[in-house]
Amino acid sequence: MSLKRTEKLQNILFARIALMGGESQKAPTEFKIKYNWLKPKRIAIFEACLIGWLAGIAAVLLKYGIGWIGGWRVQIANDLPAWFALPIIGLTGGFLSGFLIEKFASEASGSGIPQVKAALGYVPIALNLRVAIVKIMSTILALGSGLALGRQGPTVQIGAAIAGQVSQWIPTSPEYQRQLIAAGAAAGLAAGFNAPIAGVLFVIEELLHDVSSFTLGTAILASFIGGVVSILLGGQGLSSNLPQIQFSITEIPAFLILGLLVGFFAALFNHSVLLFTKWNRRILQVGIAWRIAIAGCLSGLAIALLPSEFRDSSGLQLFLAMGQPDWQNVASTFAIRFALTLVACSAETSGGLFIPSLILGAALGSLVGIAQLSLFGLGTLSTYALSGMGAFFGAVAKVPITAFVIVFEITKDFNIILPLMITSVVAYLCTEKYAPGSLYTNLLALKGIHLQPEVATEDIWAGLRAADVMQSQVETLDGQTSLHEAIQFFARSRHRGFPIVENDQLVGIVTQMDLVKAQERNATAIAISQIMTKNPITVSPQESLTQVLYLLSYYKLSRLPVIDHRKLVGIITRSDVLRAQANRLLGAKSTKTASSYLVYQRRSPATGKGRLLLPLSNPQTAIYLIEIALAIAAQQNYELECLHIIPIANHLTPSETEVDLEPSFKLFQQVENVVQSKAKPQPSKIQAKILASHQPKPISIHKQIRVAHDVGQTILEVIGDRQIDLLLIGWHGSPITTDRLFEDTVDTVIKQATCDVMLIKFSDRLQKSNPFIQEFRAPRIAFNRWLIPVAGGANTAKALLLLPALITLAAYPEICLCQVSYPSQTKPEVNYLEQYAAMLYKSLHYSVGTISLCSKSIADAIIDLAEQERSDVIILGATREGILQQIVHGNIPEAIARHSDRTIIIFQSSTISTKS
């Protein structure tokens, strides 16, 4: 229960007392003293006690239930032919067990530990009373019917499920709930083995990897109570029947050999479990009920042909733990139990691998002990059997410390410590080499659940590379830029250094200090190639971030270019490193597994040669963006990826926040309406000519809805995931802050997008005059008169390639190209007007107008010309230099938004241009 919830409860109680006429001062004081106990940590401790008690009772019920059905099965097998009774019982019990899982709780399949790991890893898997009840009943039926698995694995899930239900009955914070689930798992293991210490260690070693005081406190408390309840109600287990353990230093080589042998077979066991599980799912195309039934029938048939010891797992465990001198029986026991365990486990039977691991380890230990006794006459068989038990269990589950403690708690004999330590460590290292990773994690991966490794704060830079933090959109300068122009460029930019690029290759870097030194020498007429730092220090995209930090610090740099085969692919600044550190720290403490959460997705056939991403948000402009997107997609043979992002507050978790999808579906309905309205188009003659020349194909339309904290980062995430070629995004037209040129979302996308970006700001008159918004019908866009300033930049040229698609939105298109030069320039260096006019004539088959003029202010010239020409649309190529050099760094976006009531289209290519 959160603190706010507790305070609210107190206030309600105080109000009720006042209404009842109670004492105005005394009663609230008494209730304050009473409800001071309702603090979150105290409630969590109470919950831990309750969870331990319930988990202990559940473990005892499970033990007696399996014992009762198992005893009945053995009695039936004695009264009737075993070859007939045992397979029938296994078939029936297995089917009923699988039916319960299939019908009521699919989460109860298998041992249950992978599901607990997934829940603790923030995967939405149910852990509640329903799962606990089904797990108990299905495990009793399966194991009581003779399937060769254990009950201790299921007790872990049962304890965790009880904890999940209790945390719903008595609400706590999500982090406390997660720790209580871990405490429930610890209580389940403690009750299953009568080993409270091992329960705590299992949580630390395998499940939660957390040693905080709260986690330890709740886990210890729940394990202690669960173990006590199990001992009081269920008995002592194996400890009272084991012989005395003996160990000699001279036996160390034998225990080393045992560790290697156990490690090899444990690795083989883990690989076999995964292989047989894959095979079972692929070959047996039936439900889990019939898979478990078939496994039960096969197990019953095999057990009927074996000695009576194989009919009771607990008896077989004790039989081997005592140490058996007949190596033939022990070897056959190992082989048969190995096979039966694989049969049961691959069917995803409700049962654990703990007991089979202990039995297999005890068999291997007995074999090594028999060899040691026969050759050297040293040691006792029980010592080797118990050492093999712990080593095999620890190697299979990758919990050597837990296994070591379990066997020690079972035997309560200090003489077992050294043999256990030797064999457990050697076996674990051997298994980790040949079968790395947790078996439970790999079983989750078979179900398509991939747990993300937790990021430790001390390993904040682990795994990060230069490519992960660099800015891919780099502002560069040409080496022939004059010092005067470079000074103006620096004045308009917030950066203090720029790479110098020639022919797409880095040749140097120029900083503000270089300019200052050149001015001091009065060298204002030189090019910046003469003052730049040649052969600057660089890094590759795969360079570790620790190396990047070292270079920045050692050479006292503020930026590092990122080079891939001599080509500039990005740049890293100190601010990028700090941002990466902040994001990683937040990620380490956050419960989010991704920057966004996908709540709806619909895919169409992949028929296009590229993809256009269309984020939709504002219904007033979305319908126009859809028109433009469909036109471009038809001309470029692109698939259309429609995206709606639902932003939420930072303190909320995207995967757990309830959202209203109705607005999203209304936006998607606009897309469908526009597509339907274009099914029978009536184009003008010019439109028909263009459409006929391009022969557009049907457009595949994909849709997805995401919940996220950061809209800009989510767009970037989709660009990477879906391999987007062009992003079409709307812009309101005015910046929010002075350091943000457009707005937070758009600014983030422009700087970091790895695809082409088309930024559109619609005219206010166009939005206000749209009478079709309420009916969600396709609008009539009046994009007839187009003004396109040109200066030779690659972005402008690439934007003009999309013009044939854009002017299909016009009934009678008129295109005007303009070239603006400064008064100091008597004649433009290159006449781009003629080049672009000729290019457009080839694609459009009609002439375009051209205007050349001079002005001190390029922005004012464009705005005035748009007014004179009564332009509907202005297309600007967002290059760093030339006409739009000031768009990215100056006041032109603000001036256009405030003083020009036109639709503005700004195009940025993913290819960095270095020309003016």
C-alpha cells in the first residue's frame, strides 16, 4: 500500500469519527498511532510472513497429494499387472494434468521457474491464486501418476504466485511487489527442501540478482516461515536417514574427476532438454494435455519393466544418497532416469528438474565412489553420492552456491562442505563452458521470451559503442569556405567546431579557437583549409565508449569525428556522452524494457521498394499529410507506415498504462477514407499525364499504435525497426525555445534520423477552411502555385525528384524556381535555374518559370516573392549552406511561420551535402 493511499485511508477514518460524534482530538490521535503501522515497508514485512506461511502450507499439500496418489498407483500396480496399470495411470493422470493447464492456466506448464524469472524480468505473465491452484493440482496429478520430475520446482512458482496474489490483496508499490514475488519463490524452495538458507540464495543467485536490505529481509523472513511450516507439518526429509559422512584430503583428485564428469553430463542434460522440447513441439502437433498424456504413458510403460525402486522418486533419491555398491544397477539407473526425465520435461509437464538432477548426480557420485573404493579403498559411497547430487543440481540450474547449501542443509554435516565445494565449482565451470547460460532463460527463449540483461550502475558503459551515442547528422564545412563565411557560420551555430569534408572524406577539423588565431594574424582572406587541424583524432563506429572517454579526456577534446573507411559517419561531443550516461542510468533504474510499447499493429503485404513513415497526431492536418503521403508513395512505389504515438507521463510504465485507442483508430479511418476517395479519381490532364507515365501500383498500408514517453525517440525507434526511407512529419510552425529550431520532437528527428525527412508546415487558412474534418472525407488541397528557391544543394535536387508526385495534388500547377544572391555577388557562380528547369521539363513535360534576384536578406526575399507570386507552397531544401543555411541555424523558420501564410515544405536528405 502506497503512502498516499494510507494517508487517504486515515483521512476517511477521521471524517467518519467526526460524523459519529467522537472526540475531536483524542480519536484522530489514537487512529494516527494505530495507522502509523501502515507504512509500506511494515506492510511488506507482514506480507512476507503471510506469503511464507501460505507457501509452506501449499508445499505440504503438494507433498502429501503426490504421496497419496503415488501410493495408490504403487498399490494398483501390485494388485494388477504393472505393464497394464502403470501406463494407463500415466496416460490418464498426464491428460488430466495437461487439461487443467490448457483450460485454466497455461502459465502453469513446465517447472514454473522460467515463468517466475520472466515475471521478475517485467514480462507480463500472470502469477496469482488461479495459477497457484492449477499448479498444485496439475503437479499432484502428473507426479503422482509416475512422470519422472520433482515437486520442488513447482513449489517455487506456487510460492511466487501466492505472493503475486497477496500483493494484489494488500496493494504495494510495483518494486515491492516484485521483491515480494521473489520472496514467495524463496519460501517455495525453502518449503520444498526444508532449506530456508537455500531459498534466499536461490533468489539472489538465479532470480533477482539483488542483495539490498529489503530484498534480503523479506526473502529471509518468508523462507524461514515457509521452512518452519514445512518441517512442522511435512517432516524432516532425508536428513534423519543418511549415514555418517567421511572425507580425506587424499580423495581430492577423485572429487575433481567427479566434478568434471558431472559437468560434462550436466551440459549434455541441458542441451538434451532444449533439443527434445523443440522436437516435441515440432513433431507432436497436439495440445499440451495429449503431450503430457503420451509422456505419462511412455513413463509408465518403462517403469513397469524396471525394479520397484523406480516407482517412487523420493525412495529412489534416498536409495542413491545412501550409496549403492552395485555399479551396474547405478549406471542403469542413471541412463533410465536421464531418458525418463527428458520425456517428461519435453512435454512441458508440471514438474521440476531439481529432484531428477539430484538423482542423476547421486548416480554419478556413486559410480565414482565405487571406482575409488575398488582401486584405492578410500572414502564412503554416501559422501560421493551426496557430492554428486549437489554438483549436478548446481551445474544444471547454474546455482552452485544454492545447490551446495541445499545438500548441506539436508545432511546437516560439516564433513560434506569440502567435497561439495570441490565438485560444485568444477562442475559449474565445466557446464558453463559447454552449455553457457541459464537453462530456464533458454527455455523462455523457446517460447519467444527474451529477457534483457540488467544494467548495473558500475557497468554503465558496458556494451556501449561509438555508434550508439554519435550524432549521424553532422554539420560540416567545405575546405574552400572563406574565413569570413566561416565566422558567420559559427555565429549562427551553437557548435564550436566543425569537421572539414572533401569528396565525402574527412580532411580536417576547424574550431572557434582556430578562427580567433587567424583573426589575430589578420589572415581574413584565406580559406579554412589553411587553418584547420589536419589528420584529427578520430574513432571508428565500433570503438568502445570507454576508449572514446579516454581520448576526449587525454587530449582535452570537446568532439571526436567517427570514421568508417575514411568516410565521416558521425560525431561525438561531450554532451552526447553525458546524455548517454543519463539515459543508461535511467534505464538501469527504470522498469521499462523499451523506449515505447506497441499496443496495436496491422501489417499488409510487403510489395513496395521502400517505406514512407507517416506519424499522425493532429486531425486538422493529418488528412492533408495523408494526401501527400499517398501521392509520394504511389510515385516512389513506397509502402505507407502509419504511426500514432500516445504520449504518457514519465513516471508511468508504457506497457502497464491504460490508454484510449479510439482517437488512434479515427486517425487511421482518415487514411482509409482518403484511399477510398482515390479509388475512382478524376485527374486533370496534367495529373493524368503524370500518373500515366509513372503507372502507380496499389499501396500497402501498415498501421501501428505505440505508447511512449518521448515521441521523437519513438519515431527514431520505428525508423530503425522498419527501415524507413522517407519520414513525412507535420510541424506547427514556431519554435518552443531558442535552442530548439522547430520543436522538441521535430528537432530530435531532424538531427538524428537516418532517412530522408520531409517537414511540412501547413497554411493556417488551409486548416481553417477544411470543411471535411468532421466527416473524415478527403480534402481538396489547393496546391497550385509552387515557389522553389534553389542554390545547388543536394537536398533541393532530391526534393525536386518528388515534385512530380506532389503536383498531382494540384488541378492547374504553376511552378516558379528562384535563385537569390547577395548584392556583393555581381553574378551567381552557377546558374542553377537553367539546370533545374531543364530537369523538371524532362519529368513534367511542361516549362516552369524562373526568377533571379538580389537581396540582403534571403528570408525576406523569399517571403516577399511568395506574396507577389501568390504562392501556395514554398519548397526549401534544408541544406547547411546556401539559401537554407540560415533555416537550420537562423531565424528563417520563425520568420516564415509568423509572416508568410503559406504551406512550407522543408526537405532534408539522409546524405550529408557539403556543397553550397
